[in-house]
Amino acid sequence: MILGLLSDKIISQTNEIVNPKGKWFFGAEIGLNTITSIHPSKINSIQGGILAEYYFAKHWSVNSRIKYFKTGVLNKYDSAIGIFEGAVISVPLNIIWEYRILNNFSGNLKLGIALNQELKSDYYYPPNESTDYSKFYGTFNPGIGFNYYISKNTALFMNYEVYVLGNDRDDADLFDIVPNSPNNNLFNIGIKYNFENENK
């Protein structure tokens, strides 16, 4: 579907270096989700979302998304304590720095946080273990990626990001610095579009 919608855009690629400063872009992304906090196995699934991005400078933007993906946690000290399996609606908020590699092809680094609301919360715990964990929590959300403008108003992108360090799922002592949290690695591919007149 995406390739069909983009066919005319791909044919009419621009050679002009695109300056997106002052523009809003809206788009969608889809990709692979890997739950890394279910040890020793890693569980893969499909994830996706929609996005809005504003460029406040030529190489800097702020980005917000709404994403859906599965998550989970296996207790890292004692797997007999139990396993959590869930799914979240996540709202990542990021600041992004782009650096030009060649013409309209650039790399980027992003940093931000994500606010997560559990839609599914399944605990496979023994009856005496508490499952009184918050269904709303924040996570740290850095990432790296690439961006390519096929026209002044249309870009294709791919990136790799992680969701870590949120909503600890065990009762370890105060010296356990790293929380036993739902951790996910996401690989995204997507498209974003600015709805202004292409000839501006």
C-alpha cells in the first residue's frame, strides 16, 4: 500500500537539499518488537504507530508518537516467582538531531521518554506474590536511525529504539540500581509527510 501511494513521489525525487525548518510532518511506522526482559528467551512480534514531528531548526526536531506493542518481564533473580506478559499504548516524546550523510539522506540520534499505559496485564505468579504494579509508567527512550527525503514534503525513515528503565517488577534491595522492568527493542520503518503545497 505504501509503495503504491508513493509511486509518483519516488519517480519525481528532488535533487534540491531539503530544509524542513518550520514544517510539521505526520506519518506512520511499523516494524519488529523484541521483548528483551523475558530471559533467557527473547520474544518477537509486530508493532506500529502514528507520529507527528515538528522541525524547529534545519537539523533539529521534536517528535511525538502513539504506538502499540507487547511487553513482558521475567523475574531476573528467581524465575519461579513468575512472569508478566502485557501490551501497552505508548506515547514517546523525543528530541531528534539529524546529520547529513549525502544530499537528502541523513542519520539521526534521538533521546526522550515514553509514557506507557498497559492494555493487557497478565501475571503468571504464585498466589502469595503481589502483582500490585502500576499500569501507567514512564520509560527511557533513546534511538538511532536514517531519514531520506524523496521530495520536499515526503520522507522515508527507519530507526532502532529501546524502551527501558521503567516500572520495576520485583522487590530487590536498595542496592539493585537497574530495575527489573519491561524492556523492548523496536525496529521501525515508515513514511512522514508535510501537507503544505509542494511548490512552496
